[in-house]
Amino acid sequence: MNSIKALLFKLFFIVLLSACEAPPRTGGSGNNLHSTEIITVDTVSANEEYVMITTAINMPMYVNHDQAAFKMWAKKMGVKASILGPSEWDIPAQIATFEQVIPQKPAGFLVNGTDPGIAQVINKAVDAGIPTVVYDSDIPGARQHSFIGSDWYEMGRLQGERMVKILNGKGKVVVMGILGMTNMEAGFQGFLDVIKKYPAMEFIGKYDDKANVELAAKITADLIVAHPDLAGVAGFDGNSGPGIALSVKEANKIGKVKITTVDAEPEHLQLVKEGVIDYLVGQKRELFTQMGAQMLFDMRHKTIAFSKNDAKAGVVPIPKKIITGSIEIDKSNVDLFIK
């Protein structure tokens, strides 16, 4: 059994090697990704601390998926996992938390890519020689050692294609999420690039629900009043779907206003089973969290080395980017995902 595990472990890293970045990054700013020696050690200690930096740390989706997977990984590896950040969706507080922890030089940072504003502090961590991986959503301008997560443009494209299919290519549609977030805007664009191919599909706007169920419900209720012929709403944050569904149910519009949205929490799944939500695009959150943490460990312990000194040679010994893919759920397969 141990030999099989060892073989699987080796095969995993052979796959990772195929995506590794060899040449150093250069840019007009003069800041080189590889200018700082990565902090490495030879032995594993129970006090070796890996830190997840996020925001809204009490959000059920984060707690049940990202954080649970991170803790499970740390237990398996015999290291310490710390999860830090504000309880609310507060980007300045996430940045402040990050700033406070960098001087402590933890073994690695696993950073939730929440907002473009966190790029500067990510770069500070990298410049301090701390292995740093961003997960979920990539951050423009950040020089993290790796990004692992979802392709949000693809998630939007999938929603757009399903919306066209269930509406037979005609009707008024809107999108809803957190405006200005890099991942959401990419998702919106993916959706729109599909919709614009169908002249009978009418796009009537983007709406900011600020990841709040009550606000998503209010926006949807207002849209139903303003547009009695509203045909479809596409959601792009974890609370969009439940909020949209609430107002569609209250307006007795189930089946008349089609709903596609992201994420696959128990509430989302139940709404699909009830026929209120038509389609979900889920993320492989446990996968990108555990793999992201493992890459930090591998950098810290030089699991794979390409030279006597990879940092000095300008080599990052982990993949530059990993896209973990999406999970598509509708009434035909929802029972497979309900625990």
C-alpha cells in the first residue's frame, strides 16, 4: 500500500513538472519575481505554519470547502494551518491582516484572490521570500509564485450557453454579482460573448448584489416589476442564486424566469431539485485549496529542484497557473451532489 502511495505521489509531481515556468519574469517596473531568495528548510516541523489569507472567513462556502480542505491537508502533512482575515467582506481589512503577518515569515501564504487591490501586498510577501499562491481568482498585477483556481470567463460562457438553450435563443436577460471584481467581470464577459450571438436575446444590464442575499432578492424583485417579460437571470457570486430564487418564488415566476448561477452549496442544490434554479456551475474548491497548499510545501522544502539555487537561477519550481475546471449541475444529476 505504501509503495502505491509513493508511486501516486511521484506521478502527481510529474504532471506538475509539465507546467512549470523556467524563465524569470521581467517588466517595466524593474521588480523581478525571482529577486528574493525563497525561504526553504530541510525538515518538517509541527510548528511550520501555513497561512490562509481571506476575507469573510465565516462565509459557509469558505468554511465548508476552502478552510476544511486546508485544515485536512495540514493535518495530513503534520504542519500548522492558520486562517486569518476579517469576518465581513472587507478588502482593506484583508490587506491589513496580510501586512501584519508578513514580518512573521510563515512557511507560506495561500491567498484568496478577492480583489485587485490586494496585488501590492501579495508582491510584498513574494519580495520577503515567502512562498505565495493565490487561489480562486487571479489578481492582475500580482507576482505570486502560482495561481490555482477557476476560469471565470469559462464559467460565464457555460452559463450563457445554458441560458440560450433553455430560453430557445430569445428573451430578456440580466447578470448579477459583485461589479468590479476581476473574476466576476470575466464571468460577465463570458456570458455576454455568448448572448450577443443571438439577436433575439436582449441583455438589459449588470447588477451589483454585493454578495448579499437580501440585496440580490430586492434587485430581482425590482427587475420583475420593471420587466414583466424578464426571461432569465444569471448569478455570479455565492449569494446571487439564493437571492434571485427567493424573489422568483415570491413572484410566482418559477419556470417563467430562468436562473443560472455559480456555486453548489446545499441551498443551491435544493433549489435545483425544486426546479427554481435551472443550472449551476460549481468550482472545485477543495481541489484548488489542497493543491495550492501542497505547492507552498513543495517550495518550502525544495521537493523538486532544477538547479543548485532555483531562486538565484530565476526558476519557480511549481506551475505558474493551474485551472481546476468547473462542475455542471442541473436536475438530471443534482441528486449525485446532495449529501
